[in-house]
Amino acid sequence: MKIEFKNIIKSFAVKNNHDIINVLDDISFEVKNSEIFCLVGPSGCGKSTIINLMAGFIFPDKGEISMDNKLVNGPGPQRTVVFQEHAIFPWKTVRGNIEFGLKCKNLSKSKINDEVNCLLKKVKLESFADRYPDELSVGMKQRVAMARAFAVKSEVVFMDEPFASLDSQTRDILQEELLNIQIELKQTIIFVTHNIDEAIFLGDKIAVMSHRPAKIKEIIQVGYERPRSASIRNQPYFFELKNKIWLSLRDEI
């Protein structure tokens, strides 16, 4: 799904007084079908606001957001969000969480079971299918959240720092799993992160944002083809991109 973010301005009123916080200042960008588009920027610059706008949870003061030339005017089934906090149902098992969205699609029980088993294998949770969230590690919970988001095969997946709370080893593994799933399902992904390495490893394009009220400082074409292996993290070009993005961000922090 192609996404267009056109001249977006967004502000918020501060509770209990008359102050206005200007968050986004005339932001525009375009995401092509099946791209992974990463957003990096200083804390509080409006990255999550962009996710919420594209998901249809909030609306811009000015500008237009469209997906395949249709204006976004609210949440829709073709869009799924994965938040930093895994937000899985504590009263459902791993299998129950993953199959939740599939049950709304009028699929047969056997088809749902096949889809869930496939995703359990992809995120390496087959042996934990009947466990409840309080029996899982933080990394496992985020695997469940990711599998649940991809289960419904929506056209766009918004991911708001989904790996931020994970240790570096688990984070690297989940990044690779995310790329493998995206290659198979060919979904468009908008990915918010503070981690420059993560943005380069995952992204086809990286939008570098300024401090608030945010503008897009530059959009960087990563240049790596998919599939990608962990070895690109050690390539000189990877370090060049990392340094370029860091220099662009440094003055904004």
C-alpha cells in the first residue's frame, strides 16, 4: 500500500491551561508499496504522533494523509499497530492471542489453526503455544504481539519502538524475524525507533526528524537489498550511513 503524508501540521492543547504544543510542522513524505520506512529523531519530536495520525487514531490540524489515494479518516482493518508495550491479552494463551484477529475474518477453524501454527513457527514459539503471558519473557511477549499483528495480513503495519525494551541479542533476532515475515507477506511497514543501527538494518528509507515542532531534515535511501543478513552491520557502508544519520541528529538532541 502506498502512503502519502502531505503538509501535515499537528498541535496539542495542554490540559489545565491555554498553552498549545506545536508538534509537527508541515511534514511531507511518501512511502511506496511494500517498503519499510523508518522514522528516527529526538525524544518527543512527534514520531509516535505520526504513527497515530496514519493509523487514524487522531487527525491533523492541516494537511492530508492518504493510502492508495484514499484519505485516512479513522482506523481501518487494512492497518495494524504494534506498540512498544506489547499489549497482548493476559487472559489468553499465546495461541489465543495470535488467533484473535483471525477469528474476526470468518475463516474456518482449520485455516485459523494452520495460520497460527505457521506464525508460531516463524517467531519460534511453537513450544509456548499454550502458555499465558505471565509465563513468558519480555522478548517472548513481543514475539506474540508481532505474530498477532502479522496474522491478519493487513496491508500496512505501524510499529512504534516495538523492540525498545529488549536486550540487544533478542532485539537483533527479532529484527531478522521481522524482515523474513515482511519479505513473505510484502506488507508496508512504518517503523519508529531511536536506534540508528536498527533503522539501517530494517529500513529501505529513513526519515530523520528535527526537534519539536518537527520537520523532516532529510530522507535517506538505505540501499541494501532484501533479504539482508546480520553481516551488513560490519560493512563500511553501514558505518558510513550510521555516522551520517548521527551527525544529522546530533544537533537536534
